[in-house]
Amino acid sequence: MPLALWALTLSAFAIGTTEFVIVGLIPTIAASLGVSVPSAGLLVSLYALGVAVGAPVLTALTGRIPRKQLLLGLMALFTAGNLLAWLAPNYESLMAARVLTGLAHGVFFSIGSTIATGLVAREKAASAIALMFTGLTVALVTGVPLGTFIGQAFGWQATFLAVSLLGVVAIAGSWLLVPSTIPNSKPSSVMAQLAVLKKPRLLLVYAITALGYGGSFIAFTYLAPILQEVAGFAPSSVGLVMLVYGVSVAIGNIWGGKLADRHGPIRALQVVFALLALVLLVLTFTAANPWLVVATVLAWGAVAFGNVPGLQVYVVQRAERDAPHAVDVASGLNIAAFNVGIALGAWGGGLIVTHLGLMATPWIGALVVIGALGLTTLAGWLDRRDGISAKASGPRPAVAH
């Protein structure tokens, strides 16, 4: 694999770290800026909305810009957003920084696959994409716990400064290693993307994605307050629990992909959503015990992102039938649906914390995930009615959010 791919992987690592590290720092940020915990939780929602807008809209608007120039510009925007977060004097400035960074995130992962495949021979394309997206998984396993530790030890601003430095290194690596000859893919217009949204069966997949992901984030956004206020963990220990979660997520992604390969995406999603709802419900009862809550978080990580491979495979399979000329657009909109789910989950979780308390977030999140399970079962029934095999084959795309 060419060295340029490692520059992309480092960029993905930095982006993944800044997306999720905020979860471990919410109590610290709330105390520092004098805002409520639900208000701090909105920083997760605003970032996800930036991704949801950036992925489809800005990708269409920047389709004619040379790939290397766009990549460098995106990483410069990402770095600037994190520097603004580092310097943010108040809550409003930090919100603006999160939106700015989310916009860069959305476009980066929309063009990243094109750049990665342009660096290697055709037969190595899938491996190149997989290597780039490894940066996200590694971010959950190492970047988020380390960033949480830095924020607890030196202040949350230090975390964003550290991520900014990663951004600078990624810019330098991309400038030196990524060739200027990467071809542009045919740009998809905003109208082409809107046409995909007229397909009822694709809309059903997007609803499954938003509910399945959003239900988990109702509680995940407020995991750090739960650990500190309910389980009694010291702030310095939250990073260690996030490490446990990240390792479990890495295992769960592999497991979820194999499950989708073996049984088809619908059956895999039914299993993952049922287990995710069960784990969230169990968290309601184990949160007060430090040992039991860590075990529950470990189980949570194993299923929280296990739905991603199945969802991405299924949206590609549906798009090949319902919108064969816009498969990439349909897949990109599913990435937006993931982030709409994150945004709504974090926002709804804030309302739940305000009106019902922290410990209402897990069981309400479980109910939302059960809604995703119901829609998945409906999709499977519709497929069977149309004579479509549960294991209908289709290429497994790179997965990201």
C-alpha cells in the first residue's frame, strides 16, 4: 500500500477522535463553561448535523475541485475548527467550532474512498478503502480514551489542541504524499440526491439507520455523566472505560460484518438491534454498580456499531434495485442518516436528562432501537413479498459515519 494511504488513515484517525472524544468530556465542558449537561450534549448534535449537511450537499458543490486540493482544504478547515475550539472563550464559540469541523468531516469521508482507490491498482481498491477507514476504529480504541485523559488532566481545551496538531501532521503528509493526478469522480448534483429521497424503500432504510443509531446515542452521549454521577467513577477513570468501549467496538464491527455475510443484512440487523435494545435496558439496572456498569459498557460496545456493516450493505442492495444510477449517492445519504440519528439522539437525550433524569436515557434509547427492529422486520417482509432472498448478494462498502 502506498504511503499516501497512511496520510489518509491519519486524517481519518484525527477526525474520528474529534467526533467522539466530546462524549467523555461533556461533564468537564459543562462545568468549565457554566452550562448544563444537556446543553453540553448539544455539541454532539451540532457536529453530527454538520456531517449530515456536509456529506451530501458540500460534496455535490465541490465535485469539480481537484481531489488533492479539496483534501488539503478540508483538513485545513478541520484543523481550523479544532483550533477555534481550543481558543473558544464561551459556549457559542465552541458550538460554531463543532459545526465547522463537522462540515469538513462530512466531505472528507465522501471523497476519501475515491482518493484511496485512485492510489492503488483496481484489485487492491477494497483493501485501500478498508485501510483508510481503519483510522476511525483506531480512533475509538486509542484516540478517544487518550483525548479524554488529556482533557481530564489538562483541561478540555488541550484535547482540541492535540487534535489540531494531528490535523497539521495530516496536512503535511497529504501535501507530500498524495499525488495531484487523482481523478475526479463524476459529481452528483443536489437534485440527483433529492431524486433518491423519492424512493420509499430507500427512505425506509434511512429511517432504520437513524433510529438504530439514534437510540444508542440517546444514552451514549451522556455516558460520562452516568459513569461519574451514578456509578461513582472519578473523572480520571472515564477515559479507561472509554478504552474498554473502544476495544469492544472494534470487535463488534468485525462480528457485525461476518454476521451480515453469513445470514444477510436483514437477519443480522434484527440480531444486532435486539441485543442493543437488551443491553441498553440492562444498563438501567447496572449503572449504579462500578463493576457491572463496565461489563455492560463492554457488551454495549460490541453491538453499538455492529449494525453499520449490515445497514451499509442493505442500502447498496436496495439502491441497486431502486436507484441503480445513483448507488454512491444512496450510500452517501445513509452516512447522512447515521449522523441525523446521532444529532436527534443527542438532542433528545438532553431533553430526557432535563425532564426525566440521566437514568431515563438507557431505557428510552432501548425503546427507540426496538422501533428500528420493527422497521427492519417490515423491510424483510417487503423483500420476501417481492421475492428477494434474505442473503441477496452485494458488495460490502466501506463503512463510516
